[in-house]
Amino acid sequence: MSSEPIHPAVRVGHVHLKVADLDRALRFYCDGLGFGVVDAREFGIDAAFVAAGDYHHHIGLNTWESAGAGPPPPGHTGLYHVALLYPDRREFVRAVERLVDHGYPIDHATDHGGTVSVYLADPDGNGIELYYDLPRENWFDADGRPILKADHFDYRELLPTPKETP
């Protein structure tokens, strides 16, 4: 093993996913999650790149080896999930509402101590985690140890209650 750690400024730049149906994947990532898209099919490449804001891409989608395929069976290696970090609770809740409004099922919600997350799968069975960080002072106990937990709760508790009509 290497004794020199990776530089702390290194970040995951993007994830590239194999999907069975590019249009179906784009509906999920663009309509369901709200990403913008550059559709590379316009350039003769059977792929698309989605991003938040003006970044070139956070997630690449392609059917190069997977057109029409099904998800890998349980018990095999591969991607567990892609985690999308929202800047705050408000934007996180807006994302959960958007998924619910578009009919995408959420599997579960978890309070991890330092973060609050919801988990679901994209149409190809790839795991997706949406989360936001709690204030950093909440990440550690009184002895400075990280708080690690996985307390499940009903994701609907995150959603605002419908406004009553007068």
C-alpha cells in the first residue's frame, strides 16, 4: 500500500454509467433530478452527458455495451450507488419533491448523523443517493469521534405538508 495519501483537494469529477435505454435514462436524470443535458447523439456518439449548472458533465450515460440490457443481478460486484450532495436541506427537499412529483419511487431515507439521505434506483437499477450535510459540528461526538449511524425514517417526513385551502 502507498504510504503517501492522495491530495485532499482531489474530487470525483464524474461518473459514467452504462444504461439500456438512453432516452429513458435522460427522462430520469433530466426530468426526475433536474440535470441539464448535452446529447452527444447530435454528434454521432450514442451517449449523453448531464450536469448541474454549467459544468461539462457530472454523469455520463451510454449504451455502448448495454443497449437493451438488464441490470446486473444482486450479489455481483459493480457500482453500489452514486451520491449527489445538495447544498442545503431546502434544495435536498426540493429534489425529493421533484422525484415524487415525477413518480420515481424512493426506497428509503436514512439519518447518518452527519448527513441525511434518500436512496432510490435509476431506471437501469443503478443506486442513487441524494443527501445533504448537517452542520460540521454535528458530525462528531464529544470525544471527537465521527458519529456513524443508519437510522431509517419515512422520507415523507421531509416533505412539506400540503397547504389547506380556505
